[in-house]
Amino acid sequence: MKRRKSPEPVTMFEALIPIAGLVFLVGVSFYLFGDGGADGPNQVALVVATMLAVFVGWRRGHSVASLGEAANASVSSGIGAILILLAVGALIGTWALCGTIVAMVYYGLQLLNPDYFYVTACAICALISFAIGTSWTVAGTVGIGLIGIAQSMGLSPAITAGAVISGAYFGDKSSPLSDSANLAAAAAGVDLYHHVRETLLTSLVAIVITLGVFYLLGSPAEFDASAEIAAMQGAFYISPVLFLPLVLVVVLTLFKLPAFTTIFLGALAGAVVAVFVEPARVLAFAAAREGVPVPIAMLKGVWLALASGYTSTTGNPELDTLLTRGGMDSMLTTIWLIIAALAFGGVVEKCGVIERLIAPVVNWAKSGGALVASLVGATVATNIVTADQFIAVVLPARMFKNAFAMRGYAPIVLSRSVGDSATTTGALIPWNSCGAYMAVTLGVPTLSYAPFAVFCVVSPLLTVAIAYAGIRMPRVPQVHPGTSTEGGPPTPVHGDSK
């Protein structure tokens, strides 16, 4: 077939081919492998769907080389997220080795009531995430401890993960320190603090609903933590000193250091604490040959924890299950998933698939409610197709910016709607970088915790509901046809500021 010299827009049928292919293949993967699809089968589905998108793009006149470059550029944009994943793996390994995770569980068992655990976990994560502005750091530090506490109490890890993620995304969506909030404001051309004030209105309503749901999910239960506490005291040195790596991570985050730097320094801090507080454990884990100098054996032990994670051998099955985790290599399967997903997103964006699918929706939406609902649907679809939260913020905002202006709505309506939907829904998608990160960090499959990530589900529904009700929909003088309001920031390259 003769290839055209200049690319032509894809037809609606052609735009649906890679999307339908991906949905079908992921569905088959889930049917065959269940939650284990993220361990490899989903990656295969994404690669096959990418090839379908390449074929569609080639038919429309794109060269295979240009489509490959688009895939490479998209994958390159995810390097920041990949580095953060590696840092989190290292952090989990050293925190398990030094006892920081044990300390969080130990004190949590004494302080947290199982009757109200879910609502308390959500509230704690919401407060911390609003203070530091990052969902990933909250999940990768406090979230890990809360999951451990839930397991020790015999509570549901899936519900706990939903509570952690709900609280974590409250701050990610509403804190002025959040990169997602900054990006949504910039994409819509709105002052950051105006955006934060407006977004807080929906966020506070959503978090109240969320806390109410988790309060109802908590059921009175008899729980005696004495056996678990005794096992931890017998196996580890328990002291507030073990919280030093956590304190360091929080302080560095408040100083707005990049997330990779912050988390990896937290991992190294865990290694230092392990050497000084648990030297015997480090030496035993290193299993160094006889005659090897102690400093070298120590180095080997913490190096292993950073690279391959910690393997607990206390003899207590529950404690060993809690602490045998971490290491950079534990993140490699998730990194494979993110690479495959970003390659797919880069190709379909290059082909114009997303624009082709969204354009009729923009034209269809006549009322303010329909326009916001269309934007929310577009952000969710972009999160699904591109597997990237930041693209889901910028791309729909750019495409809908002119439509909102033409119909007389203030830019704050656009920024709030994007923030309420794009920021939160990425964590609900298994192959999205956010969903993949949360699943591997908390040890709960995305599809298992998604029904309980109440805040992430309620936020986009709430922003649609208030739009249809005509609440908080300020208007400005309309832009006449032919006047361009397009522009805004370019699609961002992933940093490591998440």
C-alpha cells in the first residue's frame, strides 16, 4: 500500500481500533490471570495494542520511524516516575531492615482503634498529604505502615489501601504544594491560590463523604494486640529513633526537594539507622564470609536491602510476611508496565486518536453540566489511554479551553473540573503510572482497592453533579467565534517532583 506523504487525520473507526483492542486484550488478561495480569499479561496486551496503533498511524501517513520516536519520547517522559519507583523500593527495603516499618506498626497497634481504623487512616493521610502535597510520598511511607497495622489487626488490606489512597489524593488535588494542582491551574490559565480555594470546596465535601463511608465500613471488633506487640519487642529494638528516616522524608518534602532525591535519601537514612541500631541484624542479613571486615559486611547488608529488599527470618510468620519486602528489583515488573503503557500513549497521541475521540464530545455538549461531564469523561479516557496523570491534566484542558470560553464559563471552572477528575482517577487504572505505583507500593492490586478508593471515585462525580446543578459555575464575557484562546503550557515532561 502506498503511504501518503503527509499524515491525515484518523477516522472515528480507526481511532477506536487501538482503544477497543486494548480494552479487549486487558479484559482477556483479567479473565485468564485475574489480579496477576499486572505481572506480565497486561504488558503484553499493551504492546499488542501499541502495534495496532502503529498500523493505524502508518495507514494515515505517519512513518514507522516517527511513531517510534513518539513512543520513545513518551517513555522518556516517564523516567522521573520510574526513578521514584526505584527509590521507593530501596526505601521499603532499608526501612524493613532497620525497623522503621515495625515501629510504625508497633505504635499504631497501641494508638489506633480497629473499630475506627479505616476512617482514622484516611484522615491521617489526608492531613499529611495536604501538608506536603504529594500522594506518592504519603503512600510510600505512612501508607506502608498503615497496611502493616491493618494486616496485624486482621483488617482488610484492600479497604485500608482505599483509605490511604483516598486521603493521599485529598492533598494531591488540593494542596498548593502539589505539582498536579499547579499544573491544572497553569493549564487553565488560573491563579494557583484561586484554583486551590475553589478545588478545596469540592475536596472538603468529597472527603467528608469519604470519611463517612469509611466510618460505616469499620465494625466493632474484639482485638488483642498483646501477642503481636510482644513478637515485635522480641525481634526488634523498638524506639522513636526508628522514625528518624520518616521525619527526614517529611522535612525534605516540605523543602520541596524532588521526590526521587527525598525518597532515596530516606532510604539511605534507613540504612544508616540499621547500621547503628541493628548492627547484628545487618551482619546476619549480609551473610558475609568469615574473615570479612565488619564495615564491609555492614555495607553488603544495607546494599542488599537497597537492591533486593529485606528477607525477615524472625520465625514469626506474620512478622516475616510483613517485613520480607522491598528492594529496587521489586519494582521492575511495575516499571515494565509503565514503559509499555507510556509507549502506547505516545503512539495514540501522535496518531491523533485522542483528539478524534474527544472532538465530537465537545461539539455534543451544549449545557454547562454536559460540558463538564464531557471534560471529566475526556480526562478519565486520557488517563486510561495515555497511562499518564500529567497528560490527562494538560491535554483535555487544552482541548476544552476554547469551548469553555466560547460558552462564557470562567477558566476556574475548567481548572477545578480537570483537577477533580484527572488527578484522582489515575490511581484507579491498573496500567496508569499512578495505579501501578499504588498497587506495588501498598501490595494490593489496583482492581482490589479501586472500589474502596472512595475519594477518587466521588471527586469526579461530585464536580459533574455541581455543574448540572449550576453551583460554582461563574461566567465571564463570551469569546466570539474565531477568537483563539488556545495555548497554555506544553505537555510536561515527567520530573521527579511527584
